[in-house]
Amino acid sequence: MEHDRLNSPETSAICLEVRGHQLQFAQDPNSKHLGTTVWDSSMVLVKFLEKNSRKGKFCPSKLKGKRVIELGAGCGVAGFGMALLGCDVVATDQVEVLPLLMRNVERNTSRVLQTDPAVAESFGSIQVAELDWGNEKHIEAADPPFDYIIGTDVVYAEHLLEPLLNTIRALAGPKTIILLGYEIRSTNVHEQMLEMWRNNFNLKTVPRHKMHSEYQHNSIHLYIMDLKTVEQCEKTDAADEKAQSSDQTPGTDAEAVGSPDDSSRSNDAIDEDYQQALTKLKEGDLSEWEVRRYGSMAARLLRDAQIA
């Protein structure tokens, strides 16, 4: 039997250590729903939070009691990472995904609290709720605004961009911080997404040195955003109109547009990556993360070859 995904029934659970806790997230890679798979950007986001939790805005003392909503939570990796930092999290997704999401939340909560009862004082909370993007009843039931809105790999198709934007705006307030991570799979969707986000949010890309040294990849990006004021939106519109009238692309901060994805890298650079992978594979020196990433790259090449 042929499978169109790298994951198999043998990879029905992903193990991940976060802040000293051994977490286990069940997944169903053979499901027809994308939300039942643990995607790599969620792991990159959690390990970014872990690395930056000793000081600054992501330390537990500043996150304790903060209200967080996760959009497209899937298997619940990112939301659970925020709960470990003391946040009160609402992990949301479509109704078909909720049973698996709830199972992961309950099992990991029990695992963490039973292993170290002292953690109960620092652990926040995490609950599960249905939220279809754009559904006003679901949004109202969530009781916005939130301190943080998070999501990983929620951008993968053009038709989802506007519903996602409208949902974020409805859930956010003037002080809401939006933290999103995703893997570039379509340059076209990526460019449309950046344009839409720049028009509505103050957008910054998390630099590589801020990420976990192992859990990062050229095609995976993390963005931190907040809502633009009316005045800021008007300035953006004016700049766009000026650029269009002069046939120029609006100037953007290098930090705001992210780094190039794999599609813009030279063939020599990509070949070098594969040579390094082959060397490590022969020496048996590949980490679990590297196995996932190189496997993903191989799957993409096979997909492109089939399309060709």
C-alpha cells in the first residue's frame, strides 16, 4: 500500500522535551485532516519559547496568567508550550480534530503534574474549544481580546488568508501579541501573506540566533506581530499608493520580510545540504530533528518529480 506522506503508523506519537518535561503528542498521519499531524514549525515555536524563557517577555514570571488562544492547534504542541510557561490557553481547531487534541492535552497535563507535583504552581491551564475561522459565534464564545494569539502552519492555502486575518483581528486587542510560525511551501502564498500582514500588523521576523540552535530551518519562519493603529494603516496605504504610482515596490524593513526560503537558494547550497546529510547518515550522526527535516526535503523532491 502506497502512502503519500512521510509519516507512517509507526510514527503515531512524537516525543519532545520541553523545559525538562518529556511530552508525547499523539498524531494520526494517515488521517485526511492536516490538523492530526505534528508539523515541524510547532516544534520550532515551542523550542524558541523554551530558549527565551529565562528572561524577557517570554519568562514565566511575565507570562503567568496571560490569556492565550491557539488557532489551528492540531495536536496541541504550541499551546501546551505556553501552558508550561504559566499561561491560560484555549487551544482551538475544527471539530474533527478536537478528540485528538483533547487527548494530547489531558495526557500531557497528567504526565507533567504527576511527574513533578511542584510544577502545579507554575503550570497554567489549557482547554480545548471549537473555532472555525470567521465564525462569529465561536469567536464570541472564546471571550476576546487575548493577551497572545498563536498559531503554527496555519498558512498553506490562498483561500485561508482572509478568514485567518479576520479571525485574528476579531480576537485581538490593542495590546495583543501575535506569534505565528510556519513553513514556506508556496512562494506565491508566502508573498500574499506577507503583504496582507504588513498592511494590518507591525511585523517582525524572529532572527535565527533567537531560535533554538537545533530546532530551526531555512524554510521555517517565526513572526511576532501586533495590530497597527488606524494612523499606521493610513501611512501604509499612502506608501503603497505612492509605490504603485511610481511603479516601485514599497520599501520594507529587512527584519519584516523574513529570509529567503529554499526555493530561492542556489542549487550548490542545496546540494551541499544533501552531501552533509549523506555524510551524517553514513556515520549514524543524524538527530531526530535532522531526520525529520531531511525526510521532509526528500518528500518534497519526490512530490515535485511526480508533478513534473
